[in-house]
Amino acid sequence: MSRKPTGSKGKAGAGDKPAVEQSPPAKVVRATRVRSAKDAVDERPVTKPAVKINGTASREALAGTVAPAAAGSAAVAISKRPVKTKASLIPPENDDSAFASEVAAQAAVPPHSPVRIFQIFYEPWHRDLLDPAFEPFDNCGVTAELMEFDVFERISRSTAIKGADYWGALSWRFTEKTGLTGADLIKIMEAHPDVDVFYCNPHVNNEALFHNMWVQGETCHVNFLEISKALFTATGLPTTEFDLILPSASFSSANYFIARPAFWEAYLPFIRKVITLAEQKLAPNVRQFLHSQAADDRGLHGGSTYLPFIVERLFPLFMRTIGAKLKGHRIVLPTKEQELNIHLRLLRDMKDVAIRTKSPWLAACWVNYRSLYFSQHHGREWCQKYLRAITPTQIKFP
């Protein structure tokens, strides 16, 4: 996920280069005020990361749409001026016609074309860096706790995607993070016309080093596994998800999805239902922690809460369950592949073979090799802090 140029997210291992930030003109920097996810939830940040989890299990099914817990508010219209606007967690029910008109006016391609790919920008100077193959999406001044998911919902309710065979919304840093241009992406899509959803993983090193993206999150966000497990228990999601060893093709990050309407019509209600159930069923202290900025204690993500980091990790579970009939295509990123050293390549291949052959022995060998790699590249202190927490005690294949 991406909002402002606050740094890359979720990386581990050697050989990864930090994203190169574009320097804005001096006068724009002075006028820019860093937005905080706290503004979207309007609460005091939690100062103590420790929290007692008392979530209760829910047996409600995940299929279908859950009615919002409160009446919806009006949709946020796109503004040309960077006026701060709070986006509600509850989606409005009406169509955002003002938004649709604004997007149509900005569009680089004719409205209602078969492929509509928007590129989100948050500051006026970002616009100069956008890819001409995409349509600018002006999100200046809008603060939303759900970040990209908020944009997805707003687009889905508008007429801007009417008649589109595929649509999606990407970050203004898409090329920086993936090494792909808009033209590259379109060519890949044209070569795979039978795919329902295209996705990618800019942080390819994670595929080699972690069982899944849930345990990876523990190394980036304090108490991430604890709060995530509480949410799964409260919403009825399978807590076995945290122990699975998943293949590299299941890894995705940054919410880079270009998909058919069939995907969006299933995925968006799935995520919305999880959020609604979490709001209804989590214990008050856990819910407060979920919406706290403790998730961004390093200040790398503009003060984001836990919620968007949990949401972006639900994609693999969705594709194995409700979206099992949808065909996904993981886009290979050659530039990112070149950043992997020989050990990361071997580790990823070893894990994928272990999963494909259902070999607990080979998976255990991968765990030992992976742990040695961590000790060499992160040191003893890091391993003492994280290694036990991110290593499930049993080998479980999906």
C-alpha cells in the first residue's frame, strides 16, 4: 500500500534497496502537512503496545454482504485543492456522480474503455510523476484509514468504470516499486486474456524468508500477530492461516490489483464484511488497539493503523476460499528478481518445492537454512526478538 513518500514497507533480508524518493520542489514541501491515519479514526494513539486479547469467536459465514453497523455517510468527492477530508469506515450507499465526472475530466483514455487503470496521487507534485498509460486519480487532502481499499470502494460505486472489462487503482510510486511501466503492464494483460485478477509482490525477498505474510508482519508492526489473531477469532476466519507455509505465488503486497468486475464484486464485500464483524465483535480495548498508530511505531507509513496492514494480507485467503473459482496471475517483476542474492533464490525455490511435494523434511530444511540466513544478516538481537514468534511449531501446507 502506498500513500505518501514515507518509505518502503515490509522488507527483510539483504540485497533489498530502499525505494528512491522523489524530491518535491521546495515550495511544495513547505506547504505540505503530513497526514496521519489517526485523523480518520479520531482517537488518541495507544502509547503502550502490549494489549490483552479477549476476542470471542464468531460462527457467521463470510459469504455475502453484511449491512453496515451505522448509516452511511456521503461519498467523498475528489477535490482539486488539497483540503483535508475524513473518509468514514462506513461506505456510503449512493453513487458518487461528482467523483465520476471529475475522473472523466482527468482521464487519459476515453471513458468506459475496456481497461481502466487509475493512478492515485496525494500531492500536486506527484502528478508530474504519473504514468501516461494510467488515469490520474486525485486523492489530495483525503485521509482514510483504509487507504487504497477506500479508493477501491469509491471507484466501485461510481460510473467511472461502467463497461470496463478490467479496472484497478495503483500507487503513484507503482513504477518505482515494481520496475514496470504502464505499457509493460498492459502488454502482460494482453498476453493473458483469460485472467480474472492480476497482482504482484514488490517485496520478493519475503517469499524466500517467511512462511506467510502474517508472520512477516510481526517484524514490521508491534504485536501484529496478536491483534491479527484476535480479529480472525472475532470474525470467524480460520486462525490456522497463521501457521501455513505458503508458496511464493501466494505472496502479494501493496494492493496492486487489476481485475475483472467479478473479482471486485466478490472481494470488496468480503473485506467489508470482515471489517464490519471486527467492529461489532472485538473487545473494546482490542478494537481501540486495532485503530491505533502503534502499528507504525517506526513512522514509515504516515501514522497508519493496523487495519490496512491486515486488509492487504487477506488477499491470499480470499483467493483460496470465496475467490477459488477466479483465475489469478502473479506478475513477475524482473527488476525486483535481480535484487535477490543466491541464498534468497535458493531459499525461495526450496520452500516452493517443499510445498509442491508436500515434504515436511524439505520444509524443515528450509526453516533451518532460513534461520541461519536471518542470524547472518540481522544478527543475534533481531533473532532473539523475532525468530521464535515468526516460526510456527509445525509444518502445515495449504
